[in-house]
Amino acid sequence: MDWVVFGVSAAVVLVGALGVVTSRNPVHAALSLVGTLFGIAILFVAQRADFLAVVQVIVYAGAIVVLFLFVIMLLGVDQAENLEVDPLVGQRPAAVGLGLAGLACLLLPIAFGKWEWLSGQPSVVGPAHTGTDPNVTRLARALFARYLLPFEATSVLLVIAVIGAVVLARRPLGSERLDETVREEP
Amino acid sequence: MTVPGAWYLTLASILFVVGAVGLLVRRNVLVMFMCVELMLNAVNLTFVTFARMLDDIGGQIVVFFVLVVAAAEVVVGLGIIVAIFRRRAGATADDISLLKG
């Protein structure tokens, strides 16, 4: 049963990822991205990270992809892009070759069973599964005790992001007045 | 019958590489941004897998913070993209290589 869940969601994740990279229309790419994010959420559930799976669906599929689609529609850039022409000769084979080399480097420690090279020391913060506490309780206990300061820092980060978005998206004052006069003329 | 963590790590590596190759290959700024999201998700999957393998909740805490940072990053990045497109419509990544207006 676990293998079936893993196989199906891994296939969804990979098909979605390839769809993002290869689709000519940005809207199709965004929809493929939703598939990938849902597959990742299923894999989170399969590894008993229930809270993160829910947050993944709400934040990524619910907010971030909608924001992408909103910007695509707002800017009117949903026309198909011609992928036949290679803008820089030999760039694509070089990119794929570089990617395969990187994949080989990533898979090497996994293939030899030496994933401690990637992960470091086991069990630093607290157990994730042993015991009877639910997942949310464990997360909250670690987040609001040991990681309280980083948690507060993220709130500052979000405020900075909001202010940055407002500053970036604001029109300069002169052009705004121009728009109003144009609108009033007829 | 649980799936060994190595399978999840392999899937996450493949997902990360697909995202990285897409970032290098595509020229549409929005699609490049989506490829960054793919890479972030691959890393999130790795963290959750290690949280399971090492029985340590710290991996899931990191994923929580990555989610917050990704949300902030998308907001600011899309703001930048909107500002660029307002100046010149239909710009690709090749057209904005001058680092000046």
C-alpha cells in the first residue's frame, strides 16, 4: 500500500515538474506546478508530516500558484512561447549535461547508503515519531520554545515583504496624475 | 512495508535537478520563478524525509520556515516582475541583462 501511494504521487510529482519545464504556455506551467505541489503534499502525509501537508496545500497550491496565475493574467503574458529556437547555441545540451552531473553527485551518497553525509547528526531537537503525541503538538512544542526567536523573525520578514511589494508595485506620482487626466477628458 | 527513505531522497534529487535544468533552459521569467519553486519543494521533501529517517522534528521545523520564506520571496519576486513588465511588455530574461533601466 505504501509503495502504491509512493509510486502514484512520485509519478504525479515528476510529470508535473516536467510539465512546468516543457510547457510553452505559462498558464499550463502553473497548472502543472499545482500537480507537483499536491504530489509533494501526499508524500508529506505518507511520512506523517500532517501539518506540513495541509500547510503545503493551503500556502503553495492555494496562495502562491493563485498569485502566479493572477500575475500571468494581469500582465497578459499567457501567449505561447516558441521553445524550438535555442537562444544560445549549445546552451540546452550544456544545461542538461550539468543537471545530470549534479544528479549523479546527489545520488552518490544515497546509492552508497551514506546519507549521514547529507543530514548530519541524528535527533537534535526531539523525536518526530516515537511516543504518542500528535504531529502538531510536537511541531508547536519545538517551534514556540526552542525556535521562538526565528519564528518572531519570520514575522518581521513578512512585514518587510509586504512593504517591499507595495513599494515595487506603486506607480510613480507623476504617471498616476497623467492617468487621471486621460480618464477625465471624455 | 514502509518505503525506505532512499527512494524519497532519490525522488527529491530528481525533482531538484529538473527544476535547476528548467531554470537554466527557460527564458520566460515567470516560468523560471516556478522552477525555483520546484527546487524549494524538492528540498522540503528532503527535510521531511530526514525528519522521518532520523526521528527528529527539526526537519519539519525547517520546512515550516522554508514555506514562510518562499511565500515572502514569491511576493517580492512577482512585484519585481510586475515592475519590469510595466516598463517593457513581453520581456524575457535575455532582455533585462543590462542591470539598468
